Amino acid sequence: MSSVFVLSRVGVSRPDGSTLLPPITASFGSGVTALVGPNGVGKSTVLRLLAGEIDGTGGHVRRPGRIGFLRQIEPSGIQSLHEVFPAGMTDGLIRAQLGRAGVHAEPDRALSSLSGGQRTRARLAALIAGTPDALLLDEPTNHLDADGVALVLHLLSDFTGPVVVSSHDTTLLRRCSRFAALSPRGLTLHGHGYDAFAIAQKREAAGRQRTLDLAERARSKAMRAAQEASERKARHDAAGRRDRSSGSQGRMLMDFRKDRAEGSDRGLSRMSDRRVVAATEALAVARAAVDLRQPLSALMPRLDMPPTRLLLRARGLSGSAGSASHAIGPFDIDITGPERIAVTGPNGSGKSTLLRLLSGDLHPTSGRLDRMVRTARLDQHLVPAGEDLIEAMRAAHPALSLQDVHASLARFGFRGAAAKVSRAGLSGGEALRASLAIVFGGPEPPSLLLLDEPTNHLDSEARTMLEEALVAFDAALVIASHDRDFLKAIGTTREIKLAP
């Protein structure tokens, strides 16, 4: 039985035969290997290939015996905690495993009554209960608070078999000894830890930008040369017509010169055309490797929020997303001017519930809430399943004309066919951009923006884009997050701490 994962020239094709993953050759032995790359490049597909959930095209795959696979998307059809654990486990063993994972609940408790972080903890506990020989983890720290992240790190430090983890969490990535960088060109392995890998990635990005700059200059030069050749031919043709009309030179001599000039011009024109085509193709390749869309920070509206303006007032506000035993509050909250408020607390403390109360999506059980300005929630699921971006934009802003809808989406990088993509076809970064388009693409931008764990599912590039956009937003923010680095980067000014 193998104790390593081995991929030997294995690719993955879509149902129509097009390439989803190019042929990959790599091995993953004991220790933790981070699988990294932009959203949408195929990291989850690689994990499913390693797990044996999908078949590759060509080559072969070798796997360890028993594989524990934590999927990013929770399996459907599971109703209770009991169903998460291996069949045959007693309630006592399940309670013990849950307790070690920091989930204090009975095995028959409904999953829907737990927070996202608590559900992830329970799934991790069930994974270890199955005594796997190898682990595949797809974004394991999404939704987890600091204690939950520490649980994952402890799990990895104790595990002796091979671990392949897809993550954008820098705390987790710093514990990884190897990095497998996935791109449309294939998989590249890096050693020497996170800092060395990050430096290498920045150098590669700078190299791609230099290649793009050179390609743009080369195409401009080829276009100028083609224009000069065209103008030169036009001058020769005009001179030939003048000579013929004046009769100053013999017809035979003029015909000879005309044929020679036309042959030379045709040769130069063909050469210029070939150079323009080659330079244009090289430029297209270089552009494909660099994101040329306008930075999100440049698209944020300027609201010039007065620092003393009262935006929201809550008095004695309480509410519950489930049973009354899980109610939160009462809260007295004033939000004034361009504040940046962090909502923190352990999993299950009610951060998402508080944001739903503030947005009006959840009706309070007691107390009073007054919102004096337009308020919006930024959610990567603002595009409903089954709808394309145009449909989602029209539903959010019914007063906009179809032309205005297209213009708003185009500002955020969704032009032509890209505006007709459904949510399933969007990467994490694209979903973020689409959500911002829907929130800020209407006639009246919000003055108070609510965000619930906004960095979940974002790669490092998309996360940086979001940070820059929020820094540029000059109105009020309320952000529920466990990500201290993110909260620091966007400059939070105060904190609402929720107790368990």
C-alpha cells in the first residue's frame, strides 16, 4: 500500500473534451504540502483527483490506503451531527470527539443550528475519527475563529502521513513546508517555506508584467512599421501616376519601375503584416497572464461622509436566527460617520445574526433599530444560483435600464459574454467583483456596508483587491471576521466583541 500520493502525467478534461487541468506530474509524501493558486484554476479538482472522486485523462494516480477528505462544500443531505461521523460510532465517542474539537453539542443536534465554524470543527473531528492514512483539506480554516485555526494547526502537527491542503490562510500557509503552485500552465513545486515562496511568486508576477510591457512596445513598433510601409507605398503610387500623366519618361521604363516598386512594396507589406500578427499574438498571451482590469479601489464611490453624521441607532436590540436559546443581545449601538467596526467572537457567538439584524434581513425579537442611510450587505452569493450577472443586477436595481445594467457591469470588468456568466462559473475573485458591482452599481451607493467573513474563499490576489477597495471606501463598515490581519489592513476603528 502506497504511503504517498503520486500523479504521473495525469490531466482532467471537461465533458466536451476541453482541458480542465493540463497533465500534472507530482508526488506528495509525509508532511504538509500547500496547494495554492488563483481562484478558479482547479485546486479543488486536483484534490478530487487525488481522492479518487474523479478520473484523470492519461497517466496514472497512486494513492495511500484510507484518505480523509475535508471538502470545501459541505455534503448535502446530512441533517444531524451523528451523520457526520463514521457509521457505528457510539454517541459517547462522538461526544468525546466533538468536545476535543470545541463543539459542545449532542450528536442528534441539527447541523443547521450550528455556525459555519462549528460545522467545520465537527467535520474535522469526524475526519480524524476515521483514522485516515492521508489527509486532503480544501480551505479547512474558512469560517473558523482563532481557536478553530489553532485546532487545525494542532491536527496537522500531530499527523504523520501526507497532507495536501488548499488554503489562502497565511497563518496556515506559514506552517507548510512545501508549496504546489497550480496555474493554467501546470503544477510547480516549491520548497523552503512560505516566505521564500511568496518572494518567488512576486518575482514571477513582476516577470509577467515585464513581458507584457515588452510585448506592448513590440506591437506598437510593428504597427508603426506597417503604417510607414503603407504610407511609403502610397507615395510611390502617387509618384508613378504623376510620371505617367506627364509623359516625362518612356512607358517601358516606367512599367519596369512600377513592377519593381510594387513587388518591393508587396514584400514589405507582407513582412509588416506578419510582424503585426506575431506581435499581436504575443501581446494576447502576455495579457492573459496579467490581470488588466481596473483596480477595485478606483471603482469605489466618493461619499465624503461627515464624521458626526448618525447612520444607525440600535437600542435594546435582540434577535435569534434559530431557537430562543440561541438569541443574542440586547445591544445598544450607534454608528456615526465613516466608522470601521469589527465584530469578533468565537464560532457560534452570533456574529452573522448581528449583521442580519443590522441589515434588516432578520426581524428583532425585541428592541428598536433605526437606519438613517442606505445599508447593504456585501456577500459573494449576491448572484442567486441559476441567474447570470445581468439578471442579478436587474433584480437588485429594477429602476436601471438594460443599457445602464450593462454599463455598470462593464465598469467592474464584466463585458459582453462575461456579463452572462452564472454564479457557478465565477471564481472567488470574480464573485467578489460581481458582488461589488451589484452593491455599488445602482443609482444610490450604500453609506453603510456590512460584511460577513468577506475573505473566505478568496485567494491572496482577490483578498488584496478587497482590502484596497475597502480602504478606498469612505463611508461606514461593519465587518464580522476572524482574520486579524485583514481587520488591521482595512483600518478598523473599534470592535464589538461577542461572548460565546
